[in-house]
Amino acid sequence: MRYWLMKSEPETFGIDDLYARPQQTEHWDGVRNYQARNMMRDEMKIGDQILFYHSNCDEPGVVGIAEVVRESYPDFTAFDPDDKHFDPKSHLDKPTWFMVDVKFVRKLSRTISLRELKTKSELGELALLRRGNRLSIMPVSAEQWAFILALE
């Protein structure tokens, strides 16, 4: 099993939106970065655990836990010209973009803010804290996972 951090803007799709979905499950669509796509397509497996992170909001931070329940498959939003994630270069017979399905596990008792995470020397290698890192999906080590959840 691996651990991941996945960012989403709460005004677009937050932890409460995932909780409200049927079976508390949703596809993670719209990833349009090749490095993040490759992680979803090639590395994410059923049972992998996810730190659900709210970004681009008043208090960015880890707000919940989800889990991968379906491994990668073509991101169908890339084929829909009416969708904001449409990519005319992606085709059904040779898709460019992929997604996984994630399931709500639980909300954290509090938001573990980016500000707080930055103060923890134990998280010095956390990809989220690297200068210039803007990926929406990133790996988290087992040690980082345990440390972050212990902050709750």
C-alpha cells in the first residue's frame, strides 16, 4: 500500500462533496499535468490511502482521508467538448489523461494547515513543502503519513 496527497479546491470539490456522493465515491478527474497523471495511471493501486487536501482557500491544509477504490482508466472529461477539462488531442483509442476513483474514509477532527506543516522539521522532505511544487497529486511516505495524522 502507498500513500498520497491529493489537492482539490473546496469550492470546486471538497471533502464534504466526496462524503455526499453515492457510496461516498467519486472519480478524480481533470488532472492535466503529466507527472500527476503518471502517478495516477502507473502507481496508484486499490487500497492506497490519500490525504485529502484543500487548496486555494482561506486555510489550505489536510482535511480528510480517502482511499483508491478503482485503478486508473481514461478520463472521460477529456473527450467531452462541453467539459472544462476537454482536450481535443486526447482520443478514445489513445487517451492522454487518466483518473482513479476515490472513496471517503473520514474527515479529520481539524484541518492540519499548510502553515502548521511548514513548521515541522520532520516533514522537510514532504513534496507539498518543496519550493515551487504545484502538483495536485504527490506521494507521501509511510513515516510522513503517520506523522501528519499524529498532529490531528
